[in-house]
Amino acid sequence: QVQLVESGGGFVQAGGSLRLSCAASGRSFSSVAMGWFRQGTGKEREFVAAISGSGSTTRILNSVKGRFTISRDNAKNTVYLQMNSLKPEDTAVYYCAADRRSSLTSADYSDYDYWGQGTQVTVSS
């Protein structure tokens, strides 16, 4: 079992930055791959980024490439999503998730076993 708690969301103007954090507890953190997903109002949940358990492999959504970076600190049991040059279309609830297959970086939300409660990110124009 893995418990996930996101933080770092908020309100920011377009062009600004936020760093989301997701603290994990329970299972050995390095044994799970981690992902970030987002869901805007009236939209389907969308993959944003994923990172393998060791941190050696990452995957990121094309539309945020160059603006968002995923990283993890296994000593702190935390995964991060650094978001720069934010746009209004990035507005969404952002969720972190854990996949027990540590070596993979899936973009499919159904592959993830554990989910956080989400943190709201609002980008104003």
C-alpha cells in the first residue's frame, strides 16, 4: 500500500512557475514508478509525466516538453513536477500516482495502482 499526498498547487499568472510535490509513504518508494496526471473541468484525465523507480527513465507529454520537468528524490520519498512558463490551458487538478512496476513509465492512467487526492493549479491569462 502506498499513500500519496500532493502539495504546491495554487494560483499563478501566465508565464509563471510552480513546483508540485508528492510525498509517498508505505511501500519502498524506489520500488514504484511515479506519474503525474491532470484533469481540467469537463475534460478527461490526461497524462503529464512519469518517472521510473530509479529515476533513470522519464516520459513527458509533448505539449509540456521544455516547460515541465519530473524528478524524484528517493531519500525523501518525494516526486516533483517543476512547471515553468505556465499557460491558462495548464489549469487543472494535478494528481500524482504510483505504479508498482517500477521500471516502466506508463502514460495510461489504468496502469497506476495508487492515487493522491489532487492539487489545484490555476493559471490566469
